[in-house]
Amino acid sequence: MPTDIAAILALMESEGKDAAAKVLVQASEKLPGLGECLDKARTLYQAFRDLDGGQPVSCLPVKDRAGNLLPLLPYVLFRLWKWTDRNQPNVRALSAFMESDGFSGFLEATDVNTFGLACRMASLLRNADDTSAATIQSALHRLLGSDVVTRQCYSEYVLLLGKLSGHRLWNVPPLSGQARLSVEDALRCAGGWELLMDAEGNPRPVVKWVGIGGYWSIRFPLDPRAAARAMDLLASFEPTKEQAKRIRPVTEIERQLLYRHLPASRP
């Protein structure tokens, strides 16, 4: 007889809520605590049914209230996997989940890999129609703005999400008050510039979202033409003279290119 919430949810999924409840209610008199677990399982079962239909909920448990929710991970992943299915995604459910109270605490309590979830959502965005794209983009911005993701994701991961989305994730300027993306980590490897510029050297839409706070350890592309375009982009951020002098090119050709495109970097 299941005696925890995860097992009860599994029984409800396999047998149906009413049939499972009938068996469990009969057993609750003999098993202390089963009645309370049954009530919590019913609440979560209905919550995910509401989310399936695109209705936000306010009853998602978090670690502080419900203790360790790790056993719920398979059940939660089953739902998230269905909602992010490439062939039949449930965009309304994704949006409703991100609009629900305490969704980030629930993800943390159940130990969901939030960056993996963000990657799946970004991949959906690549081929979505305009209406679905706007919904997915908004949901992803809420996920990326949540505390649990902010603590776990480095800037290059966030830029990678832009690439996975076909550069549709950051295609509008940030609203007033929204934090800009820091790209220092991405620019410490030459390949990071591919996330900021296309093959012709034109800035990608994500550039509207980024800011550079540190100008040391920046690596430029090996190709001189690509390096020159990268330096032009760097100059568009208008670093101060002190910041520009912190840039340390690796090769002499990089140094000469930098002096040409960023005169403030000259000794």
C-alpha cells in the first residue's frame, strides 16, 4: 500500500483518481498519516490537471512547507516532458506553470534541472508560430528571471539558449527594470562571439540585452576579419578609457586591430 505522496500520485495516474481514492480511503484507518498524504496528493493531482488546461495554480508546495519533495521528481518530469514535446507541445500549460505562485521554489524542491527545462523550451521557440512564440518567450523570461535559475546559470548558458531558440529569445529590447545579461564569461573564449554576431558580423538581437562589466581576459576570434568585427561590437558598448586599457590582446595583430577600433585602449 503506497504511503507517500509520489506513490499515491502514481496510483491515481494508473487507476484513475476515484478508483485510487476508494482503495486508499479504506486503508487510511489502518495506516497513520495516509489520510494527510492522500489529501496532498489529491491537491497536486488536481493542480496538474488545471495546469494541463492552461490554468495557473496557487498550491504548489515548496521545501519550507512540505519538506523534501524529491520523490515527486519523476511525476513532475513526466508533465514537463509532455508539455515540451516538440511535436505536440502544451504551450498554455508551460505558461500557466510559470505564472503559478511559487513555481521556482517547487522546481528547486523537486530537484528539476531548470536549465535542461529552459533548453527544451528554447528549442520549442525556434519553430513556433508568432502567437506561440510570444507565449513561450514570456514563460522563458519568467523562468530565467527566477531566483533558482539566476543562481545556477552562467551567462554563456543564457546566450546558448538564444542560439537554441534560433535567436528568438532575446529579439526585443528589455523592458525598464529588467536586468541585462552579463557576457564576460562568454567572451573569454573566441567562440563566444558567434552567440553575439552572425557570419557577416552583424550584431544578433541578444546584443540589446547584454552589458559588459569587465574587460579583462577577453578572447577575440582567430580570423582577423572576424576579430575586427568583434572589436567594432565591443566599441559599441563604449567602454571608458580605463576599461579599454584592461583589454589584453593575445597576439600582435589583435593588438594593432584593437588600437584601430578602440583608440582608447592605446597605452
